[in-house]
Amino acid sequence: MEKNARSSALRLCQIYLMLDTMRAMQIPSDHPLLLNIVDDLATRGWSQQNVFLSEALTLELAAECRKRALEGELAPAAVGRGPAQEIREAIRGDHIQWLEPGQAEASDTYLGLMDSLREALNRGLFLGLEDFECHFAMYPPGAFYKRHVDRFRDDDRRMVSAVIYLNEQWLPEHGGQLRMYLNDQGQYDVVPVGGRLVVFLSGEVPHEVLPATRERLSLTGWFRRRGNEPF
């Protein structure tokens, strides 16, 4: 029992150290790149930043994703939630693993950057975002994700979606575009070039992932607010 208590205390110290490390990796919330994203969301509901991550960090994250895949840590993604959750490859064919602080230096760096973006979004748009959830996504050649909206019908916590691409030397002919359906602007395709970030309002932008001719890697995440609780 004493051993378990010491183990729990050590784990708690490790978590605090991880969080301190992530905070040290943040950039100022008034950084011009973050302010551009805030302005885009305010005016049109989505933003594309073609060079958000350095090539070095992009390669490190891609290597981490492939390492986890080789170790069998990525699992087929499901659709739905709760008891209704099920794997349906006719709708969604990617393999994922959720990120947690302290798993790898590269992913901790990315989580720190996303926390800076969370602060910028709260400061500029008053969204009340409290946290960020994120997973690696690997799409095998030919896999896709049919048109959908990121916010669940019975859960309004997801406010802003963020996707960073980890693909080296990606060309338009490789496919795998993120296709967004915009209210009065038709549709817009994003080529998943490594280091490119796409951010959009989770409940307002229907989108899909088109099939690719090669393996497609990304980090997909959501900034969340506190859920509305019934009286």
C-alpha cells in the first residue's frame, strides 16, 4: 500500500513536470501567426497557415506517428460515441492514437503550441476554451473519411478543430485533400502538405478527407469548452 502511494505521488510529480515543460514550449498568444488565425476565424470561420511548423518538428512528429504504428499503438478509428460507437470503414478508414503529455518531446512541443493558440482564441474571440484533445491519424492508401461535422449532436464542447499535416514531399496528385464545404463559397480543398495547419469552427464547417495514393499522416485535434449541464 505504501509502495502504491509512493508510485502515485511520483506519477503526480511527473505530470506536473510535463505540464511545466509544455508551458515552457508555448509562444506568446499575441504572436502574428496566431493573430492571423483568430482574424480568419472571426471573418470566415476557417484558417489555413501553410507554414505553421518547422520542417524539423514536422519530421519528428511524423517519425513518432510511424513508430507508434509499427508498435501496434494506432487502432482503427470509430464513428459515433458512447454505446453507439462502432468501426465502419465505409465511412472512416484512418487509424489513430490519442496524445497525452509526456509521451514524446515532439508531441509535447506541439501541445504547447496548441495551448498558445487556445489562449489567443480565448483572448480574441471569447470562446471560453478550456482544453485541447488531439490524436495522430494515419490513413492507409485509399482510405477516406466521408463528409461529417466534428461536433456531436448531443455534446457541444468541441468548438474549434485544428489539423496539422505531417506528410513529406506531398503533391496535389497524391490526393488526400481535406475538402471543406463552405456556406456561400462552395467547397475548398486543402492539400495535406507537411507543416500546414488548418483551423475551423467545429460545428459549422462540414468536411471530408479524400482518398490518397500514399500513406497520409496528421495530428487532428479540438479545442473544447465546458459542456452545458442540465439543471
